[in-house]
Amino acid sequence: ILRCLWSTSTSLRPRNSHVTHVIFDMDGLLLNTEDLYTEAFQNICSEYGKEYTWSIKMHCMGQKPDASAKYTIDQLNLPLTTEQWKEKLGKQLNVVFSRSKLLPGAKKLVSHLKSKGIPIAICSGSSKAAFVAKTSHHSEFFSQFDPIVLCGDDPEVKHGKPHPDAYNVTNSRFAFPPNPKTVLVFEDAPNGVIAGVEAGMQVVMVPDHRVPNTLTEKATVALKSLEDFKPEDFGLPAYDE
């Protein structure tokens, strides 16, 4: 696999370049909700005089809600159970996530793939309730995806990212499930990249600028923004001129 960190141009041609299906993570990739999660998590931690640090957040990104809650509680020694944490988080969902915005390049890329008949899916660690809070004001955009797999409470996804379950299940729910080698995953989190790679798929990573380069190396390519992605580099139809 060709690795190209922070590539924004050139003729990238990965070994398995012919992509037929695309799966998108959501938080921090299509929506700015990773920033909103940070705000919501910090609101809880502040009640106990604690800081939700980047190192804790990076470990939590992409994980199921229970796993991220437990990790944060354990790391900060918070006097909360996982259920209590989730209750506090739930009370913030509609307020915080109603401010979600599409990230640069998301609308253009998704609309382009849809118009060219490329099957596109969502594979998110969100629960159904969180998904509704984040996407209700972007309903037209998210109506383009099928399937939408919400790993937070999907009974078939036994293990969250970085385990490959999430992407294996999503792949199986395409109308005509493809060979994983022809599936392209878009991710922002190291846990998600590992999950996609372990599922046998190619992965484009669009990481937060704070993610060290050493944690982008498993991706097929790492970009600064979805705006930098060239579909033809993976055998997909190029953008219309």
C-alpha cells in the first residue's frame, strides 16, 4: 500500500485502486461533531474540576459510547458510572449537536459519488439518538446514504472500532456486498483507520491536525481535507469540469 502523508496533489495510484463502493465515518469527517463532542465531554468533566484532554479524546474517537465513557471516567477518576455519564451526555445532545455543520468538501464529494451511481454508506460510532440530534437539520444530505450503520447501538456490531466489526457489518448491508478490497473508507480517527484496514479495505484518512504522523501510517493516504481528494486516484469518476 502506498502511503502518502498530507498529500494534496499528484497522481496517487494505490495498488488496489479500483473502488466500487465507499463508506464514510461521520464525526469529524463529514460533520464538525468531534469538536462538539469535546465541548459536551468537557462540560461533564468540568463539574468535577477535570480536563478532557486531547490524549484522552484521541483514544475515544471512533469507539462505542460505552467504551469512550468508561475510558474517560477511568482516566480522570470521575465519581460516575457509565450510565450516569451517558445520562449527562444525553441531556446535552439536542443543544450541542444542533449546531453541527458539514465539513469542507463533504457535500461536493458525496453528491458527486451519488450522481455517478457509486454506492455510499455511513459507518458511525453514534447511537440512534445522537445521530438524529446531529443530522436532523441535514436530512437531505444524509438521505443519500444506504446503508447507515450506527455502531453505538447496532446489535450486529459486537465490537467498536478499532475492531473491524463495524466495517464488516456495513459492507454486508450494501444491496450487493462487494469484495472488501474494492471498498474505500473515509476516516478521521486512528481507531477507525485500523478498523478499515483490518476489514481489508483501503482507507483515506483526514485527521485532526493534532494527530501525529505516526498514527496516519496505516492509511492508504492521509489528506488535510476532503477538498483535497481526487476520486480518479482510486478509479472513481473524476469531478466534472
